[in-house]
Amino acid sequence: MINAKGCREDRAYSLGKKLTLKQAVLAKCADCMGKYADGKLDCEIPECSLYPWMPYGGVWMGRERKIVSANVGNNLRKRVKN
């Protein structure tokens, strides 16, 4: 599934581009899951050290979303652009 989370990052890495930590985790999950060829599914490997960040993992089901203030969000966006 080419539009699954991590596929774009995995491709960028294979082209030699630098990734952020989050992008690297997403890329590794996509790589491990065969680019999600069978669908956007939980890998069901809780022993994996990256499982808590697996984009389609059951760990995320029902979790609370953190709310970031507009000021903090704007500062983060500025830092990412640089």
C-alpha cells in the first residue's frame, strides 16, 4: 500500500536523504511490514522495541491525544523548517 505511513520515508532513506527520528521509525515499520502490501495492519510484535510507535499498532487504540498550544506548535514548525 504505497500511501501507508512510512512508505514515503522509506523511499527517501533509500535515496540517501536524512530522516528525523520519527521518520526513521515510520520507515523501519514500513520496511518490516513489506510496505503494508497486505493492508495497514498492526504487526502484532510487542517484543519489537519500536512497537510503541508503530503507526497502525494496537498500542495507539484509544490513547489520549496531546494538545499542543498554538504558540508551541508555531515554534516547532519554525524549527522544522530550518
